Amino acid sequence: MTDTPARLLNLLSLLQTPREWPGSELAERLDVSPRTIRRDIDRLRDLGYPVEASRGSVGGYRLVAGAAMPPLLLDDEEAVAIAVGLRAGAGHAIEGVDEASVRALAKLEQVLPSRLRHRVSSLQNATVPLTRGDGSTIDPGTLTVIASAVTGRERLRFAYRAGDGTASKRQVEPYRLVSTGSRWYLVAYDLDREDWRTFRVDRVTEPYATGARFTPRELPAGNRDAAEFFTRSMARRQPEVRVDVTFRAPADFVTARLPGSLGAAEPDGGGGCRLRTALNDSLEWVALRLALVDCEFEVHGPPQLVEHLHALGARLTRASSAGLGAADRTAVPAQTPATHDRGGRG
């Protein structure tokens, strides 16, 4: 193999598997001499890849963890697996999947060959996720377009549907994406309204990066970053609500089943736990999350949350009652003893 760049890429691909490679085996795989392998290893080290050599009669090489993250080479199966995982997490705002994950997805999808794009889409379309009850799922393609515009400092156009259903067209300078664990939001400067705005990404459609570059503006005074601006923006939209709930289960059991945005439950000393938290999120969503904890609980406040739980319980009761009624109407009549006797025993 005389093409040095291609040979280095093949060598790097081999070294990125979790094993130690004898120099002779690498030379045989790449059809070069052991001396060439040693020179190529030195080239990789110069590029920042921490390749470790072992002593001995045979000797071997392996890639180890270094001080910085070097570029990785992925085969087709690995690229598809990572893309599907990132799209699933980004598309449904799973807690802990933040803007860095969306940037990684944008980079990966930009270089995926068409055959792999088709495989990723096929897997995504064949999967039905269990999501929140309010239908606020996000098209991963929308997230990647927005993330690319944020990183590339490109003006962005999109259609937007407000909470009251009002539709509009927006042209913005995207600043940052913010993940709350339950939803994604875009912090941006709205060019038509000449002011900063926060947009729910699940209400964004037809995003288009215009290619027009811009120099990022400074956030309004008093905001250190996009997260602080978002928090203050949401607080202005709806009053803070203080939630107080007692659970008849251990604190670790409850905390593991609640999103981190609700905080951690504290043991109450009697085998149960109590959750006291302040939030600006939808009480309908909080009611649903509490119901999914799968243990007995009592809500001490606020009264609006008690009302939402009461309405949810009544709706579920009606649904189950309707199902039982249908089952009664379609029940098969019991067989007579004579018929049963003729049928025999299995």
C-alpha cells in the first residue's frame, strides 16, 4: 500500500479496536514492512493520537486514552448505531441529552453516505417511542438544522406556532439551544421584532439556514448565559409554582423515576420520602410524571395540581369503565355442562 494517507487511515481504524496489535500483524494487514509501520505510528503520534508500544520479542501497539479527544473512525454499523441513538435522544428530549449531543448528530448526519442515511431513517420510522402525554416530540432534523445554524452563526428562517395556535414566519439570529429535560428551546434574536425571544423547538417547522452570517449579539444585561436568560424568560411567562408531594416509597426509588428538573426527593424518616420543588413547567405534565412513579403518593400543594390529578384520575376511570363495559358486551356465553362434557378435557 503506497498511498500514505489511506494507509494511515486504515492503520488508525485497526488501532481503534480494543486490542493490542503486534507490529508484524499490522504490517501483514497493510502489506508493508514493519519499519513502515513504525514510521506510521510516529506520524499518528505527531497528529495527537496516543499510541502505546509494548516491549518484548514480538512487540505490539494499542491506542490509549490521551489528554484530548482525537477524531474517531467509524464503520457503517457503528455510524448507524450512533446516529439512531442520538436521533432518538434528541428527538424526545431525554434528560441528560444536551446541545453537545445535537451538535454531534449534526456533524454525523452531514457526512453519512446516502445508503446509511436510508438505514437510519428506516430504523427511526420503524420505532414507536413512549413519550410524554402532551405530544411535544421533536423532529431530529429540525434540531440538527438549528444546531448547525447556531454553530455556523447563520441566520435562520422557520415557521412557528405559538401556544394559542397563532402561526407566523420568523427570521432570527440563533444563539443557543437549551434543554430542560422535558423540552428543547431556542434562544435567538428575532430580527423582525428587534428583540430577544425564546422558541419551543417542538413548535418550529420548516427550519432553513439562509447562509447569511452574523456576529453574535450580547444577551440583555444581567444574563450570564442562555440558560439564565431562558429561566428568566419562562418566569416572566408564568408564575413559579411550589410543588409539595409525599411518596410511600424510598427516596432513591422515587428520584430514579422522576425527571431531574423536578429535583430529588428527601427521606421522611418513616420509609417514605417528600418532594418539595419550585418550577415553571406545565402542571398537567407534572401530574402525569407523578402518576408514572408507580407508588402511592399524596399531594399537599398546590391546589391546581390536585385538580389536574383529579381530572386525570377521572379520565382514566372513564376509559377503564368503558373498556370493561365493552368486554361484558362481547363476553362469550358460558358453555352448558353437557357441551363441556362432549368437548372432553385437554
